[in-house]
Amino acid sequence: MAAVIEERPEDVIYPEVMEAPRYSCALAGAYSTAVGIYGVVPILHSGLGCGIGQLFGQFYAGGQNAGGPQGGTSTPCSGLVEEHVIFGGEDKLRRLIKSSIELMQGDLYAVLSGCVPSLTGDDIESVVKEFREQAPIIYVKTAGFLGNSYEGYELFFEAVIDQLLNKLPIKKGLVNIFGVVPYQHIWWKGNLRAIKEDLQKLGLDVNIIFTEFSGLENLIKIPAAELNIVLSPWNGQRVAKKLEEKFGTPFITLPGVPVGPKQTTRLIQEVSQALNLPTEPVDELIAREERHSYRFEEYFGDVMILAFPQPYFSVVADAGTAVGIAQFLTNEVGYLPDKVIIDDGTPEENREEILRELKENLECVVKPEVIFDEDSHRIRENLKKGNSLVLLASSLEGPIASEFGCVIHVTVSFPSYNRLILDHNYAGYRGGLRLMEDIVSKYCGPL
Amino acid sequence: MASNDAHNLVEPGINLNAPTCPNREQRAHGINVYYGQASQLLIDAREGKLQAKDRDFQQTSGCALNFYLAVRLNTIRDAAVIYHAPVGCSASSLGYRELYRHVPVSLGRPENYDLHWITTNIQENDVVYGAGNKLRYAIREAERRYSPKAIFILTSCTSGVIGEDIEGAVNELQPYIDARIVPVHCEGVRSRLVQTGYDAFWHGVLKYLVKKPEKKQKDLVNVASMLSYTWQDRLEIKRILGKIGLRPNFVPEFASVDQFEQLSEAAVTAPLCPTYTDYLSKGLEQEYGVPYFLYPSPMGIRNTDEWLRKIGEFTGKESEVELVIEEEHKVWQPKIDALREQFLKLKGKGEKLTVLGSLGQGRLLAQLPFFDEIGLSSPAAMSQDFDNLILDEVEQLIGTVGDFKILVNTFQAAEQAHVTRQLDPDIALTCPFQGCSFKREKGLTRIHSLRADAHPRSTQSGYAGAVACASFLLQSWTSKSFQKTMLAKTRDSYKDWWYKQPDPLHYLKREV
């Protein structure tokens, strides 16, 4: 038996020392964001393992996705070692940018610098400037220790705004979507497509930036938008505020990517109000879409009532996903919210709004316990105290769901090693239907 | 002729008084850039001409921490891992609870097990003020939460560059902590070679975890088995060794801490992957007199025979081994012969299918003779890295299969895509870490498997593995629709000129 430990200065509690937090670092988030935009060639100015670490821990974890033609092991990387720590890595970076522009197919080159050059003080800006005439190029200082993946998303767009974007005449009906972080928000591709399709029905030109072949063009036209729409209680807020400051673009915020008819109607209404769209066609659109969705919800009535009516459920997810799923299940299918654990490190100042959405905007006498925590150990201990039949969480909870008495576990949040996610999503009018397919399919069978 | 152990080629001995191993560059002149004939590589290596040259174009490929250790070390069952690092360095560890859950309990996976890791989550202010107290907190938190038998501390570029005193924290806290604390110096910046991570890990194991033998276990065979070889490989090895009255001690993945403690008691340390096992094998011999051999690995019929014979020598089981070989040949040789015949028929006129493997050093030595055995020809191979630890073995290999071209690079996807297109092998054995080089007209399959793949189809070791692996390769030849479609319908990562110029090492930094 070890000796009894006496009190020491390090008995201070460090809450950020955690088991398996559900995100990666700022570099990973900026890297994901870059790879999410078609035609962007990320250039990592970092140690050799930074890219492959994020291939395993951010891309594969984000729904078993590869990195695409510029991600994963295709990504140029300066591969810094001790000699660069001592003598600096600027020359290495210079050679790498030159060769990357020569060799890699791409429309925009984005230098993402990691922990090592940040510690050694490489002058990345100067090196990048040398190439401004040769190709569209930006740099993002994304030392991993600056923050998590979500922070990397903001840093990437801040760099885009500062280094790439210029004021443009406003294009009527053009809206940009922010707040969806590639790979980290595991449904990013499908969510963006679904939201785009729903908003297009209002006659809008919807710039989702990611996934489309016109990646660079999508970035460049950001300042021409009439409105920015942020689909997260906190991700993308800094981007939207900066765009408002620099280009005067107003923005609206929704608490998450809408799941199912009620939330999607709210999105449609808020967008159409912000853009002063005539009400009658909007109301018609809403009526038509809702009718369609609910007609399909009728189809799952039998199996849902037979299998498990009014089950308690818990959610472990990033804030936006958690709000969307909790509101849909509570407000539209009669599930009872038990615990909502928000695992994305939501900043203090954004928590009140989330709490409001998860208390006031849940139409149920049962209100969930809302917990902000990123530590997989504490999350597990919390779930053990719960009472849920259905658990909507990450793949980390898959193997241990039975510890909590859960009969059903569906991966809805990062990491998602147990689901390949390409096009699937829970967004928009019909998103709730897909969520119910996933939940109920885990239980249903012969009478 | 200089042998592997010549002092100017390989650093002699292992110094467990040092906090960590030398990196592979220092220890064995390791490189990860070369293209040429294997025979020339051998000459260059023996003349001490191998140089870790820089490339002007380079792609992300893994570091000492983030290639292997961060993904798999967390599966040591009664241990905890602490990453003394910013949060991103451990992201590839997020699969820990799921990784081997696919292995059925009926195949020997324990039903209940629980794995743990913690990150110290180094942040901006820690970089300024130091993160030593956070590390101390993390060690004690790991002990409080999980009561592990061992706590591994994995370091990072950041902890290294800011000069964290890991040994200081370990020495100070160890008296108060029940778990054995094992620091592993895997700072990414310390080496260009991912293999340095293996050595750094074994250094920690040898220095802190292996116990003095209480008794020698004459039937125990140490096998360092990374589970990119499969669960079925372990079962096959266990089966064959069982027939001669021996037991494997599989470390490190999915092992328990006492299996590490007992490494010193084994009769012999046998390789699956020699380059992976090298440091452990030599350390166990030096410190505890456990003999070892590094070649061959049990892949293919002939290699498995030889592997068993070596084990027989060290355990006094020579005659039992011969009986087992005879018995196994009766079962498996006809199946291999049948598969070989099928391979030879594919092209006709006695022409062999060519195969290009992207291999580690270990697999290079193990798999080329196996390909030869089943009637495939390997006029070229890619190796993640190359060092002086395997010179004698490469010479032996050339003797067996003839000379071949070798591209040494660690997942340099552009170079691999170039070579794959230039040599245009009938079957490319890729791993997913080769960017777009899987897009092609001809055959394609994998080498490594995911999640310890417990299906018999994926076995590669031993006799059953030889047959399964040959069938697996044969199956790969039957459809090319995926890679052909992707080639036709998606964009390549590189501009056209890349494939039109002749040199995969086009971006090798020439002036030195």
C-alpha cells in the first residue's frame, strides 16, 4: 500500500484534466473546416503526427469519414523535428508551400500552424506573404493548446475574413449558414444539404460553404449575403459577429440545427421575418411541409406505441444537437427528458440560452437535468444515476449503455466510430422521421 | 561483412539508466526516404551512407505518439494512460471503449473490461507557467478514479518543448501511488521515424514495469503482438504453440499489467514484427537473460516452420516441433498448393501476378517470402522506414526472393501514388493511409485490419494464416469495381505533371 499522501499545492483541482473529452484541438477543428471546403488544400506546419492523429481522432471519429483528396495522409505537412525547434521551421515551411502549390490540386491553400511553431515563434505571416502573388493563400494560427475543435472552426473563419474576403454588393436572397463544424458535428454534410433544401423553398440562395465543389467561390461570396444564419447556440457566433462588424451583415441565431417540423418551421419563420418575406407564401410552405412530415409520422405510430411509449431518454451531445434532439423527442413524440449532457465545452456566457431552450421550450411537465461536462468519466457517473430507456449519445457510450439501464443506444454525436455517416441526417422537416427510424429500429420486431 | 550488431551500424546495448531510448536515427541509422534496388540499399546501409534526408514536399505521416501509441496503448486492461499534451494529441484514443469489442467473448475476449485514459489538456497558460502540477493532479486522479496497476504517461511535442520534468514528477509521486508509473517519451519532435515510439514504449516497460523473475516459466513465449495483426493470428499462434506444450504471452495490446511484469520469466521472446519487438527483445536478454530471435516471423508456411524451430531450440522442444510441422503440413500444404495453382493460372503462360505491398520493415521481411510461396512476384515493395537493425535479414530475403525495388517512406501518399502508378502492379496492398493511390484499374486490397478483426478470413500468421491470407489476396483479384470507379469519377489529389515525371522522390532535398 502506498504511503498516505499529504496535502500539496497541486491538490488544486484542474477540471480540464479529463478522461476522453469529446473533441480534438484547435488545429483539428481548423483542419476539419479546411477539408470540409472543397478545393482547400490544408498545409500543416506542425509535427508529422498532427495530420494522421486527426485522421484517426477527428475524421474517422466523425462518422468514419476519410479526409478526401486533400485530407488525411494527402495533406502536406512540414514535419517539424528537434532541429526545427532549435533553428526554426520557416525555411521548411517556405519549401513546403512552394511544392504544395506546384503539386496539389486546389483552389485555396491554407497554412495551419500547430503547437511547435507557436512555441518556437516562427514568423508564419511573413512566409505566407511571399506566396500571395502565386496562389490564393491564407494562414491560421491554430496551436492545439489554444482550444478545442470548435475553437479551430472560429479561428479558420476569422482568418478567412481577415485575409481573403472583401466587401461586395449585397445579393438579395443570399444567406450564409454558420455554426456547423465539419466532422465534429457528425451530421454536417447531410444537415447542411437538408437545411439548404428547406430554405431554398423560400426562394433563397443558400450558401452552405461546405461540401460543394464551388468551395472557394462560396467563401468569397460570404460578404454578399443579406443575412447570416447561425445554427448553433455558440459555434459560429464569433464568425457572424465579425462579419457583422466588417461587412454589416445581420445575423440570426437558432439554438441548433432544427430537427423535425416544429423546429424547422421556427427556422423558416425567423429567416423570413429577418428578410421581410411576404407572409402568405411562407405560411403556405409551412403548412405543406408540415402536412407531409406528419403524414409520415403516422406510419411509425403503431410500432412506437407498441415498443415503448413515453420512455425517459437522455442525450449526450454538443449543445446544438442536444437541443434539437431533446426538443423533437419531447415536443413531438412524447418522450420524457431525463438528462441532457452537453459535452462541447460551451462557454459560460452561452449556457443560459441553452438552459432556457431546454426548460421553457420543452412542452412537458418533466424537465431534464441539464449538465455541462466534457469528462467521459464524470459523464458516465452521471448517466449511472439516470433513469433512461433511450440514450442518444456518442459511440463512447455504446459499449457501456447497459450500465445505465438503457435498452437503446443511438450514436448522434461525436465521436461516432460505430456509424458511417455520409448523407444521413436529422435536419429539417423530415429529419425527425430519420431519427425515429434509427431509434425504433433498434428495438422493433415481431409481435 | 558487417552484421546488424556491428557497433558503427547499431548502438550497442540498451541503457535503462537513461530516461528514454535514443531515437531510431541515432540507434540504428533509421531513414524514411530511399528509392532504389534493395541490394544497393543494403550496400549503402553497410557503408554507413544512409541519411535522413529532408523532402521539400512532405505529407503528414505519424509521429512517435500519434501513429501507434495513442491508438492502442489504452487497451492495456488494468492500466491507465495519461497524455501530457494538448487535447488533440489524444483524439486518436477516442475509440478506446469500442476498439476490440467486436472480438466475440467466445473467442477469448474478456466479457467485462474497462479501459481508461486522461489528458492533462495542456492550455495556453500552461505553456507559459508549466503544467507539472497538472500532471501530478492527473496521476493522482487516475489512481483515485481507476485504481490501475500501472499508469503510463505519454509525452507530447508541447510537453517536450516547454521542458516539463516528467521524471521529477514521477519520482516525487511514486511513493504515494500504488500503481507503477511508467513515463514514455514519445514527443513527436524527437524523431522522424514512428518506430521511435515503439522503442520509447518498450524502454518504459523495461525500466519500470518488468519485474525480476521470481521463477523461470519454461513454457512461456513472449510475443509482442500489435493488433494490426489480428485476433485470429493470436489464436493461431496459441494453437500451434499449445500443440508443443508452450504458452504465448501476448503483450502489449489488451494485455494485463502482470503479463508485462512476467516478461522476464519467459523462455524466449519471439517476433511477430521484428522491428516492433527489437528493443524489447534485446532489453529482456540484456537485463534478464531471456533469449530472443528476430527472424523470421510466422507468416507463410516456410517462415512458420522456421519460427517454430527457433522456438523449439530455445525451449528444448526440437523434436516436438518437427512432429507438429509434419502434422500441420499434411493439413495446410495441399491448400496452399491449390491456391498457388489458382494464382499461377490467372495470367497464364507461367506468368506470375505482381504484388506491391506497403509494408513496415517487419512485414517486408515476412511477407515477400510468403508472396513467393503462393506464386506471386514482388518486383518492388514499399517500406515505412528502414534501419540497420535488419541488414542481415534483408540480405537473406534477397537470397530467397531475388532483388527488388524498394521505396522507403512513411505514408508519403504522393510518392506512393506515383510508384503505384509507375510500377502498375496487379495487386496493390495498400493501407488507408496512402491518400488517393487506391484509385486504379487493377487489383487492390489491404494488409492491416481494423479492430483486431476476429474473422478467420483475416488471419495472416501461422499455417491457417497462410491459407487465409492467400485466399484473401485471391479474392481481391475478383473485383476491381470500386477502385476503377473512383479512378474514373473522382479527382486526383495531384496535378498531372506529377505522374508524367519519372521520379517518386522528385522532392528529395538534393543539396545536403
